[in-house]
Amino acid sequence: MRDAATFDAKAAMAAYRTTFEEGCGAFLARYPETELYAPVRYLMSLGGKRLRPVLVMAACEACGGKAEDALPAAMAVELFHNFTLMHDDIMDDAPLRRGQPTVHEKWDANTAILSGDALHVIACEALLQAPSKALPELLRVFHRTALEVCEGQEQDMAFESRSDVELEEYMEMIRLKTSVLLAAALDMGGSSAGADPHVRAALYEFGLHVGLAFQLQDDYLDAFGNPENFGKQVGGDILADKKTFLLIRAMEKAQGADREALLEELGSKREGKVNRVLDLYRRLGVDAELRDAMAGQVTLAEGALARMKAATPQALQGSEAAMALLHGVAAMVTARLN
Ligand code: IPE
Ligand code: IPE
Ligand code: MG
Ligand code: MG
Ligand code: MG
């Protein structure tokens, strides 16, 4: 039974990805083949997991709508996500994205800023294709979310130069920079199907926990991921003194010589920094703590869906494959740990 559900979920995921790629390819073809749009096409062509548009379409079908109805919202969310990556990679001085040079490396920072701006506008234009009845609410959620992501990114940057960031502040920062977009994806999928506000609120809460688990895993992989298949520079967070779950807990736990060693690494770019910090993380056991925290968020995500189904059994009665996908998605996205 569980295997069947997993299989359904994976097949549904692949089908949504195909719908998205076809729809988004056709949508982007309307923009001219000029220099401004070349980085947009480049980054979009590098793929990625396409998790957010899959969530938009799955939520729409779980609520009884058709995936095609959700395509404008799915495109808007994925295009917006790619815009944030283009700018995030400048801010994080990241050389690699999806296994290829980042836009500011391949072109330059000014190009990445301007094409990123264009990509944000393209995301808004994609959303304007949504059914007119759903549009006002979609626009409200989309723009509120976009500002929250900026707020999260501002905190992420500000935390780099602080050494007293607490776990609670970190959780709020990752809620803003990452979780709200996954939550909005689910909410906007619900809107695209004309779902009731309380159903959308439950989907949103589910998405927040999936998103927290997702960013915890992203932090884990940034430190411990396999450079062969991670697609980004492993150790980038350590080099930039990002206040990740791992670093915050390590600072809280380290005593004596460990603490001094850790403080000495902060702000420095000495040869071997990444490996020395990784050794400390392992010795202090913060890698295992992160995995527990992630599992906790997966459980909370599942709980949010279960409560919704118990309270309103007639809601989320659309496609079974879509529902199986939502049930499995938190565990699926956090399964890859190296
Ligand atoms: C990367 O997102 C940025 C984060 C919020 C962690 P993804 O890991 O979803 O990136 P792609 O789209 O699959 O490349
Ligand atoms: C990214 O967080 C969040 C946004 C892009 C809004 P990260 O900086 O951790 O994402 P990656 O690791 O570069 O993908
Ligand atoms: Mg960043
Ligand atoms: Mg980054
Ligand atoms: Mg990261």
C-alpha cells in the first residue's frame, strides 16, 4: 500500500514536471532572443528539482482542480524562485548553480542584477494568465511572499557578521527566505482550484513545515553534501560564516578549546577552514541534531495535513495521486542526505 502510494507520488511528480516544462517553455518563447533574456533562459534551462511548481499543481488537483488551471501560478512561483537564485548567488558569492557556473560568473554581476529584475517581472506576467476569479487573491499572496523572501534574505546577510544569532532567530530567517515560498506554492495551488480559505490555510501551514525541513536539509548538504552531485559549492556556508543550524548549535555546544577554535575560524578565510569546521560539527554531534530537527518538521507537516483531513473530510478530495504526492513530499524532499 505504502509502495503503491510512493509510486503514485513519484509518477505524479514526473507528470507535473512535464506539464510545467511544456507550459513554461511556451510562455518564455514570447520574450525576444536578446541579451537581457539570455541569462533567464540559461538558468531556467539548467532545470532543478521543480519542487515549487509541482506543489502548486499537486495542491490544485488535491483540491479538485486541473493541473493546467494551476500552470500560471506554477510558472510564477518557479520563475520567481529562479530570480531569487540569480540574485542570491551574487549575494553569496556562489560560483556554481545546478552544476554549472552561476549567472554572475558566466556573465557579470550587473548582468545578473538586471536579468534577475527582468525575471521577477516575467514571473508577475506569468501570474496574470491565471483565471480572473482567482487572480486578486493569487496576486496578494504572491507579492506578500516576495517581500517576505526579501526580509529573510536581509536577515541571512545581516547574520553573517553576528556571532550571537539564536536558533529561534535562525528558524524565523529560514521561514522567511525559504518556507513561505513553498507554503505560498501550496496556497496558490488551492486558490487556482477555488479552494476555501480554511483549506488553503491548512495547505499553507503544511508548506511552512515542509519548507523548514527543506532549508535544514539544504544547510546540511551545503556542509556535508557530495560535491559530485550537489551542484553547488560544498562548504560555501562555512566560508561565508552563514549562521546555519549547524553553526549556531556548534557555538552553543562548544566548550574550551573547541569554542576557541570555532571562534577563530569566524571571519577568517584560512586554508582548510571548511574541513576544520566540519570536523568540529561532527565531533559536537550537530549533524545528528540537524537530522532530528528536520524529522521533527516532517512530522509537523504530516500532522498539519492529517488535522485538516480529520476536521474537513470532504476537503482535499481531488486526485488521489496528487494527495499521495502531498503526503509523501516532505519525506521525499528530505530523503537525500549526501
Ligand atoms: C535552492 O532551492 C534554494 C533554497 C531555498 C534552498 P532548490 O534546492 O529548490 O533549488 P533547485 O530549483 O532544485 O535548483
Ligand atoms: C536561498 O538560501 C534562499 C533564497 C534564494 C531566497 P541559500 O542561499 O541557502 O540557497 P542556496 O544554497 O544558494 O541554493
Ligand atoms: Mg543565500
Ligand atoms: Mg545561496
Ligand atoms: Mg543553501
